[in-house]
Amino acid sequence: MADIRLKTVDYEMDGTKYRLACNMNVLADVQEAYDGDLVKALNTSGGLRGTLEFLAAMLTDAADT
């Protein structure tokens, strides 16, 4: 049976530890940043911008919780 628990990774920034997860809140934020086109965010041709959008959304979500 597959493990369906949410995967997390601990990340430290400026002395504060955050537990990052790519959840539905993160996907919604990234999708909004790409005008509703989540596939565009996942496209490797815009790699760095997409990666930064995901990281920013995960940090924001972690800081909110």
C-alpha cells in the first residue's frame, strides 16, 4: 500500500525553522501567480521562476501555521 501522508521537509531561513509541504494552499497560490495555469508553473522552461513561486508559497504557508 502506498504511503499517502503529506511529505514535509524542514528548512531554516534567518534562524527560523519552517516545515515545508506542498499542499493545496501552496498549489492555489502558485496557480494564482500563473493566472490559473498550474501546468505553466510546472513547465521546466520557466524553471527558476516556478521554483521560487513554489518556495515562496510553501514558506508563506508554513509561516501562517
